[in-house]
Amino acid sequence: MPRRDLNQMFAPATAAAEKSEEIASLKAEIEALKTQNGQGDFQEIPVNEITSLRLPEGMGQPRKYFDPVKLEQLKDSIEKHGVLEPILVRPTSDGKYETVSGERRWRCCKEIGKPTILASIKPLNNTDALEVALIATIHSEGVSTIEETDSVLSLMKLYLNIRGDQRDKKIKTLLESAKNFQQTGYGDIDQETVDLVEATLGSFGFKLGSFVSNRLPLLDMAEPILEAVRTGDLSPTNALLINRIPEEYHQDLIQVGAGATKKELRQRISEIKNSSGSINNSGIIEPSLRDRVHEQYRVVRQKATWQKIHGNPKLKKKMERVDTLLKEILLDLG
Amino acid sequence: MQKRISIMSNSGGVGKTTLAVNLAYQLSRLGKTVALFGCDPNGSLTLFCGLDDPPDDQTLDVVLRPDFKGSYPLFPAWPDRVKDVDCCLGGLVLSKTAIRLVNETRGEYLLADKLEDYPLPHDVLIFDCPGTIEQLHTIALAASTPAILTIKPEDKDVDALAKLIEWFYEKRDALRLKPTPEILGLVPNGFKDRAMHRDNLGTGSDPKRVSLYDIMDHLGINVFPVIKDQAHIANAGANGLPLGIFRPGEGVNAIYTQIAKTISEEN
């Protein structure tokens, strides 16, 4: 057997070093934006000349959900102190700008009617813009585990150039193969890809094995729910709540859940659970037979009701029929 | 700013403790005060500093306890020859420490936290790590500014080094350390003039063969001059002395001086 080549020995180390370096420099750039206020290469640009980042279909998107409560808080802060961190934008061919990092700050300024916002303008191609936006999302405060997982996966799709309709499925399959390869040394995947995957995960503090077992299942939500999270209609916490409910209620609950607080949604869900009934065509939830019988009997056996029944021969007769029917049912059951 | 150097390798007997004591000695000659930390359960630092095995409650273990309040168990090294080299010793008790740290709140950052809460006055701290990656490496990494790696140019050690470097980059990101520790350099140790060592150091018969220098160059890691295997180095250690005291005339001392200067000039 020939001696192992040094390049081969160091491939994972090299991948880890490069990924660490690359992400470190991007983090540093984002950090620099946060710490410099007003100094350096920044410009005040008109708020209405900015739009959200527009990327071609199929490339994936950075964060989309913005917590309305947090938006309000940020608005208050901006009204009091102004925007403390400049945002990062890229110029577009139509002479406008797209947000790469700082979409929340920009939205708030727009809503309170600030004319301009301090920004760093950087020409970035689609891939670089998405990469920066994703890394900023992963490192932003208060990012949910779903968003974080989703962003890490998007970043990986970007690095591995996975595109097309089946990209979500492809990246999951690839990560699972990578995990198997790491554990067994076999699989339909090459070492280089596994190294890149591990290095990317590693630079955000994830281990391949635990990411696959603990994080990937988070995205195993019904497609409409996940889609609603990605478009920003549904908060990740509400999505998780809805996902626990049988699929037939999903559409209904996505609509309820959009814009509803967690508490409101919970209430709605517990209504469904208590009834454990079904939804008829009009979308109104009907209680199940068991619940109906139970509820009616509860009323019947109340002392006051029972006295009325007892004092009314017609009702008493009907009640005797109920008694007979229940006896029959129990007999049938054996 | 205080410099905190981790000396790491992923195989035993490749000169970590030798490097640690010699750097401490050379740094003290440059006018720096140094505290050596023995993070290895084998307690080799104790031997190399000519000290006696300390009782468990006089080791690094006490520093890594939540109730530690800043009285570091420090022993002066070679007090009749140098000032200001102190040792916080390791020993077998550290094998239990490592297990305990797993369940400790901020276990990985415990050393870093203690050094922040109860700062030592020394200019340079040197952490002499164990011979294989384990929990004690992680706590040393979390506390260190840069790291120095040592290696013997054997294939098996080179392969282990590759894994150490991979671990280093992944771990430092996972720990989210600020400032991010870098690898200050690699010290090839125990070089013997034979084919395998020559190949790995790029002086072999096949000029196209990839050497450690090519790899380190690619990784942007500095390689210090090669230290040849020689009996004096081992004898100095066995006598509990740095080579600079044991054999001041040896040429190798110049390499230790050079590394010490790199440390003291490093920002």
C-alpha cells in the first residue's frame, strides 16, 4: 500500500481553515457595519429608492419573517435615536438599491416616513449578496432555529451549487449521505463534498451528525406551512404549532396563524382539539359525536334539568327510550 | 496585553513540554514574566521543571473549580537561575478534572473565565496541552490568544496534525472566541535524517512530493526552523532544566529564542 499523500491527509483541515477564514471575514464585515456609526464609507440614501433583495427564482431567499412586535420596538428606537447601525445595500441596474443586510431597519424607516437612511453601498452579484444576507441572518439576534437551519441549508445549496425544483430534497439527501459517509466511510458522495459540508456547519458551531438528527427534522414540516414561513406570512413558532395538528386543518390554521399571536393561535388550536371534530365544507368546525353526546348528557343529568324531565311524562318516556337504547348498545358490545 | 499561548499536538512525545519550558526560559531572558500551565495528566511539566509532584489541591485542578477565588498554586521554576517563571502544575488528577468539566456551566470557558476574573500579572502564559485532543485542549483553546503546534515529521504524526488543525478551526468557530485565536506556527521536532522525515520536510528524493511546507503554506501557517533530534534535549528535560541552562552553547537554543521573540513581538 502506498504512503498516503499529504494533500489527502490535510483536505479536511484545509476545508475547515478556508471556510473559517471566509466566514470570519464576512462576519467581520457585518460587524464593522454594526460598530461604525456614520464614520467610514457610508451615505445617506433615500428610503424610497430601496427595495428588498430581489434574487432569481430558485436561488433561495434570505430571512423573510419579521416579528411585528419587534418591528414596533425597532420603530420606537429609530424614532428616538435614529438608525444606529448603517444598512448594507447593493446598487441595481435601474439606479436603485436592494437591502442585503438591514431589511428590518429599512422597513421601519419606511413606515415612520424617514426620508433617508445611512447605508454602505457595495456592488454584489446575486451569489455574494445571498451569501452575505444568509450569514447576517444566521448571526442576527433572535433568529429562530427554523430560520437558522433554513439559512444554513440555503448557504450550503449556494456553496454546492444545488439548484432547481428539487433543491430542498437534494440538500437533505446530500446531508444524510454525508453523515453516513462520515460514520461508515461509504456512500454515494465524495470526501471533498463531505469536507465542505462539515466545514460550513463547523463554522457556525454545528456538527454534521447532530445537525442531521436535530436540525433537519425541523424542516420536515408540511410544505404549505414551510412555504408560509419562507414568504414571511407565518412566524416560525406558529408554524411549529400548526405542524402538530392533523394535515386537514393546515390551510385553515395557516390563515388564522398569519398575523395572529401565538396565544391566539393556541386558543384556536385548543378549540379544535377539544372538539376533535371535523371541518365541514363551510369551514366551520363541528364537534364529534362523542363530544355531542357527552355535552348533551352533561346538561341532562344536571339536577334542575333532571327534575324537569322527571316531572314531565312525555320527557320521562323519551328518557326511558334513551335508557333502552344505551342498554342495547352495551349489549351489542357484549 | 497578556499573551496566552497554547502548545498543542495530537500525538505524544513530539516536544510540547520541551518547547514549553524552553520558551519560558528564553522569554524570561527577554525580560518577560511567564506562567507555565501543565494541562497534561501525565504531569510532564513537573519533571521538566525539576519540581516534585504536587498534592492534588496544589494543581491546575483547583483553578478549574467553580469555587476558585484566585489563589493560583504557583511554583517557581529554576529559581536559582531565573526570576519570574512560575508553574501551575498538572498531574493525574486532571483526568478527573476533564470529566468534571463536561458537566460544568461554561466548562469549556472555565480557564478563560478564571483568568479574566482573577488575572495573573505575568506577561506570557503558556499552556502545555496533553498529547491527544481532549477536553483540556478545548479549555486551553478557549483561554488562549494564539496556539503553537509541534510535530515530529513521521507520517502518523503528520496525519494526526491534519486532524488537530481541522479540530482547531472548527472548535474556535464553535466557541465563538473573541479575539479569534490563530496558529502562530508549527515547530517540527525530533527530526532524524531518514527518508520519511526528509520526504515530509520537502528534502526527499522526489522533488514533486507534497511536503509539510507546501501544506502549511497553503494554510497560511508559519513553520519555525526544524529542531533535530538530539540527546541533549532529552537529557535536559530529564534533569529538570531548559536546554539553555543545561547546555547554553547548543545551536538549538537560537531556535527557541527566535520563537520566544515571535511570541513577544506578536500583537
